[in-house]
Amino acid sequence: MHYAAAALPAPVHDVAASPSSSCTSISRQQSPEESTEALIPGLSHDLAFYCLFRLPLASQAVARLVSKSWLVSLSSREYFQGRRGLGFTEQWLCVLAFHKSSGKIQWQAFDPLRQKWHLLPAMPCKGRVCPPGFGCASIADQGVLFVCGGMQTDMDCPMDSVLKYEMRKNRWTVAGNMSTPRSFFASGMIDGRIYAAGGNSADRYLSSAEVYDPVMDLWRPVASMGTNMARYDAAVLDGKLYVTEGWSWPFLYSPRGQIYDPKADRWENMRLGMREGWTGLSVVLDGHLFIISDLEDSVKLKVYDTGTDSWRCVSGSAMPPNMVKPFSVNTLNGKLLVVARSLHVAIGKVTHTTASPGGAHDMTSVAATTTTSVEWHSVAAPHCLADFVPSNSQVLHGWFDGGMEIGDSI
């Protein structure tokens, strides 16, 4: 049992992507490096290439060390496109964590299928940073992760930098700077674009907002919020960005909340019940907005009821006892994933049941009610992660290559 990072060579080159999605139509031109070396002796190049599609993501780091031809093939765009087209997908949860004593930050990737953790390459930060100050977003089906803005703790200075991680290339690069340096801001991915709003500047709260186009690598301003506001939490629901500042001591004023509609480029006020009951980290699953409430003595899952503008508790099993705040929450494969201190993981299966006084076959009654329940089971993290605390989590699809700087399986 060990946990050591296996440093892998960088991809040699990219091969032009093929739009084909069937194994019979996938073919590729060999590079000069591969022309004298068979991928699998005795098999045609195309058939051998198809065989490589079936390698599990967690095995590909080792597979890239087999030969130079395997390294080049597993690093190519065509391999990425082929696995995607054939549906060989694996979803991993990437968690931004920091050491509670030293402040050291790192991204860890959780493989829910094998319930193992893997270490991603170090994020190239300048100086000491405050992990909760970042705005993170991902294009999950492309395996691309963005870390935006944030704050340098040495100078208490907001940043405008943007870092981009690509699973296929297993490396970080620098993307276009934000229009405004900001930290602790709301962010969310809508229709392939990253929206950032509010947050802290050097000496004030911000009301400005902006949007990033990953294809053009450019930020541009959008409509400003109606008020200066730093993020407590944010969520994307029905194509809109929801932002709340949360309650603050001494709880004399109702928290503010704003909703941004990118199609209309307009902000509107959040409903009273939604913003007053938004007391934890949010996550959207199957069109329902949930929060892991952090104001109660015990951890509770709540779901928002649009019809009554209220939050109701979700029934079912209690959160596993090893789940200790602070949390990070996301969804993966149709389930809730909560990451706690020491990077323990709770996986929740949510069930919605509709009942009516008229019987099981009468769902037209106005008195029909929906009950939501959850069943949790936990996955304990290895002891080497005991001192790490989660700050953010993003889902990435891993059908590309196994070419991350993956730690050995635990």
C-alpha cells in the first residue's frame, strides 16, 4: 500500500481528430515515431488502436510506459475522440484540497468506480494563495478544468489569472486573464461559457460580472448585479446563475440573492424563501436544487420547493459520522457526492416518491405530495489524506487517456 506520484512523460504530439464514432471507420496515419514500431505485434495498426480504446482510465498511466508508440497513441487527439465516440467514458471527481497546517494545495481525483484517489499535477500558482477564494468550473465532457481569480494570501490581493487543466494533455496552462481581479466570487458554467460575478476586489465588494469564452480565450463584461456582493454560494439551475451572500452575524438583515439570465443578460432578485433558507452548499441533481445545510447541529440535506418557495428536509439515512465539515459537494453518475475533511466521501442515492390521497394511480389531485429521501454510504479516504481539507470539486469525464500524473492506486 503506497501513494507515490508516477511522473509521466508529456505527450509527444497531437494527431488531427477524426469525427468517426464507429470502430470500423476509425483509422489513423502513423507518425514517424510509430512507423517502425507495431502497437501490438501481429495485429494491424487500426485493430491494435481499437484495442487500446478499451484500456481503463486508471491503467493508462502504466500503459504509456510500454513503448513510444503506445505513448504517442494514448496522447493523441484521435485516441480521445475515438474513446468518446465509442462511449468508453469514466467520470472522476477532481477535488481542490489544502493541507490544514501548511496550506499546501493540490488537486486529487477520486475514481468512484474503483473507489481510489489519484494525484493530479501541481497547479502553477504564484506565491501563497487562499483556496476558497478561487472560482472553479469545468467542461466535464471535454475533461477541461478552469481555476479563475483567487487571492494571494501574502499580500491579501485579488488575482485575475486563469489556469486551465486538460486531462488529455495532463498539464496546466495559463488562459486569458479575467477583466477584473476578484476573489470569493460566484461562478458557473452555462452553455460552455464561464460566468463570474461579484466577489472581493482589493478594498470593496464588486457588483460587476463577466463571461469567458474558452474557444476564443477571451473575457467580456456582462450586466452587473443590482448590488455589490461577495459569494456565499452559487448554483446553475435551468440555464441561470443563482448567487447568494448567505446569513452573516448578527443576523439582523435578510441575506441578498441574485439570479442571472444569460439569454436576457439581466439580473433579478432571488425569492425570499429561497435566499433565507439557503444555509449551506448547493448542488443540482435532476433539476432539483439541494443544499447540505451547515447551520444545524447535525448535517442535513434539504431540497428547494419552487411551488411553495421553501426548503424541506430530505428523509432517509443520516450523513455518515466520519463526514466532518468543511464540505465540497457535486453530482456524479446521478448521485450526490460530498467530500469532507480528510477527503472522506459520502455517496447519496436520491429517490423522489409522489403520493396522492386518491391512490397510487391518481396523481392529478392538488393534494399530491412528493417525498424526497436519500441513502448514504461512505468511502473512507486513505490515512495519507487525513490532514487535507476540501475547497472545491469538479467532475471531469476521463475517456481521453490515462495520461494524468496519477498516483499509484491506494
